[in-house]
Amino acid sequence: MTPTRKRRLIMIGAILVAAAAATTLIVLALQQNMTYLFTPSEILAGKVPDGARFRIGGMVKEGSVERGQSLTVAFVVTDGDGDMRVEYNGILPDLFRDKQSVIATGSMQGNQFLATEVLAKHDETYVPRDVAEAMDKAHRKHNVPAEADKPTP
Amino acid sequence: MNTLSLWFHKFGSPPTFYRLSRLLCPWLFAAACLIGAVGLYAGLVLAPADYQQSDAYRIIFIHVPCAWMSLFAYIFMAANAFIAVVWRIKISEILAMASAPVGAMFTAVTLLTGAIWGKPMWGTWWTWDARLTSELVLLFLYLGVIGLFSAIEDRRQAARAAGFLALIGIVNVPIVHFSVNWWNTLHQGSTVRLLGPSRIDASMLWPLLLMALATHIWFFASVLARSRSSVLEQESGKEWVREIVQAQGVRRE
């Protein structure tokens, strides 16, 4: 390798290492500051500043969905440790139902969450319908607890 | 010189590259179309509907291969840019710059199909979560490379300057890939994993892998096609180009 190429290689290498180090630091810093959502137990622990607009994330508690007049709906979001009642007036996404992961944007009103937008979070599992039904049946037959209901191919 | 570096130098010479890519291009395009057609048919017709999203999930057969390609194209571009900046090999400069528009196209398709799927499934076209934002940054990096390359008059200088930008931007690639693990995102985690079991049924996985193969071949086909015309353009004064032009019986006005 000629000296010029060697010099270029070292320079480019050094710049890349510096860029990688800078990015790592930014990512580490964002890890603490960049919060896409809060879970109900985090809200109950007082991690959210008063009056702030934020996102709440968790699972729709089974049997908690109450539909009011026209598009008004209320449900409980749970993360297993804490529950939070969410009120919403608008169109829900297709995937919204019991035990679905949802993310709602809004703010606290008293001790319940008033949402302006409700999004459904999809998981990374893709299963044909008949396979899912067969697994569901087998789970019920063998009394597998509800947490294991999620099909895994 | 050993055989590998000999081969490398031979392939790196513009006339050989031109002839080889002219030979390969039609075959690669044909293979990509054929495999893509089979993959699309398998994905859209043969694969069963999902238990949760029914038929709407079928957009993954476009979305996921394009998303993989958006990262793959960037790595390919950055690797060639690295060779171009350090060793000043002309073909690497051309290959790096040829892959930028192709990669940008794959990124745009990824963002577009993601938005179309996101509206009915999530309930929104767009959200500023880590995965979506970093993928958008990836698109801007591609556009920046293309823009910088077009802004400088001298082709070789332009390729090295834009290649330098491409090299720095490589730090975004792991961020895109790992964003769903590092942060709480609306976007779901990886379905297909190289390590450990994939979270997709085999009947849905094989059309997806076919589509991934088709998009890879398409990428190389269009990069070679673009590079071939750039090689001709940049070498237009050289003897071998004159020979090719004369052999084809084309007279310059």
C-alpha cells in the first residue's frame, strides 16, 4: 500500500470511529430522554409532569371496553402492574379490541386519561387464521393460562 | 499478485466492467422479474390470510423486502464509497453513485407502503417513533448523496465528496435496524430473525424470502445498468469506447 493510500485509510478510519462514537453517545443520551410512551404504572408513580400531553401505552384490559353515545368509548389500559382508565371520542383502528396493545395520545384529566388519538400496536407475529384457531382450541382444552394465548408459529 | 487481486483489477477496469455488465444485465433483470412474479403470486394469492389482520398484512411482501433493500443498498453504497475514497478506484465511485437512486427508491417505497398499511392497522399514516424517523433520515441521506453528487461539476470529485457523505451516514444503518429494540416504538419488532426462530408461519415466510431474493437481484441489475451508462459517459474519449461505438455502426454527427 502506498503511503498516500495508507494516510487516507487511517484518516477515513479515524473519522468513521469518531462518527460512530458521537452517534453512540447521542443514542445513549436519547435512550433516557426520548420516551415515546409511558405505561400506566409509570404514570401512577408520578413520572409524568402535570398537565403534559403524552402517550400512554399498554394492553386493553379484557372486558373493560364501554361504548357510549356515538363514537365515545372508554376502556382500561393495563401493563400488568397498573391500570389507567382512558376516554376517547373518535374512530378506533381496525386492530382495536380486548387484549390488544394500544398507544393513546392525550393528557390526564383528574385520575383518568383523555385521549385525542388511539393507535393500535401490531405485534411481529404472522399466523394463518386456521392455525391460530386450532391453537386457541388446544389451549382451551388443556387450560393454558391466558398469557400463553398469543400464537407462536 | 495473487488471483483475487488480479481478478479485482481486471473487473475494476472500465472496458471489462462494461462488457461483463452488458452480458449480466438482461439475465439479472429477467431473473428478478420471474422470481418477483412468482413471489408476488405466492404472497398475494397462495399465502393464507393472517389471523389478526386478514388480507391487509399482504403488503409486507412489498414492504419488508424493500425495507431490507433500503439498508442493504446503503451498506453497498458505503462500502463502494470507502474503496472510492481510499483507493480512488473509478468503478467503485460509479457503483456507489449508481446505488444511491436505487436505494432511495427502495426507501421511498418502504415509507409509502408502511404509511398505507399504518392507516388502517395503527390508525395513523405517520408517527414520529424511532423506526419511522430513522428510516426517513435514511431517505434524506440518500437524497443528500444524490444532490451533492449532482452539485459538483467534475464527476470523479463529485463521487468522492458524495461518497464521503455516504460513509458518514452509515452510522444511521444500525439505528434503523435496532430502533425497535432500543426504544419503545409503535412499529413492531423484527419478524424474521437470522438468530432464533422467526415469528412468521412457514406458509407466509417462503413468499417473503422469494420477494427478498427478487429485490436483491433487481438491485444489482439496475445498479449495473446505471453504472454501465456512467462508465460510457466518463470514458467517452477513450479508445475502447470508440471501438464499441464503431462496432455498433453508430456514427457521431
